[in-house]
Amino acid sequence: YEKRKSAITIEKIASGFRFSIKPEFGEIVFQAVNQRAAPKLSKAALETLAIIAYRQPVSRVEIQKIRGVNPDSSLSTLLEAGLIEEIEGERGKNYKTTRRFLEVLGINSLSELPPLR
């Protein structure tokens, strides 16, 4: 790792070894890890996200019919987290998942979502 000028270093600790990041690369690695971390979502936001994932593109009215409550707060949270986006539909705004949604779930496409029961 030293010869390759890697950001990783190996330290002998106790009776073993530890991989760690060199201090000069710490901030870059910290930002990368935190940027990819999954956002913490409420149960309401998760329910809304599931509806969008399986029914997209879907309107706010459709989401409200399914959930039985106003989804505005959840939609705002999901938009802010970058998990959904607004698109124009025949009757106004619709919502669909984003590439970030796939990245957070660790899947390549929506076809990898588990089937609904």
C-alpha cells in the first residue's frame, strides 16, 4: 500500500493488523461515506416511498387515496432526500423514484424490487 501511494494504511495492532485511512484522506472518505448513507425516514415516509416505487408514476391524489392521509409532509421529506422526483403527467404533477433510490436500496432497477403479495 505504501508503494502504491494508497489512502489505506496497515497498522500492527495487538496480535493482528488493522486497515485504516491515512489522516490526509480522512475528510474525503468521511464525505463520501456520509453522502451515500441512507436517510432516516419515518414510517409515513416509507409507506409513501413504497407506493411511489410500486405505482410510479403516481399522483399526490392517488397516494392520498391509498394511504388515507395527506402525503405532503412525506413527499417533501422524500424530495429533499433525493429519493423521488416530480414529473409532469397528463393531469399535473406525478412522482417517481430516482437513481438515488436505487443506489440506497442497492439495486440496479425497479424490477429487482420484491413482488407485492
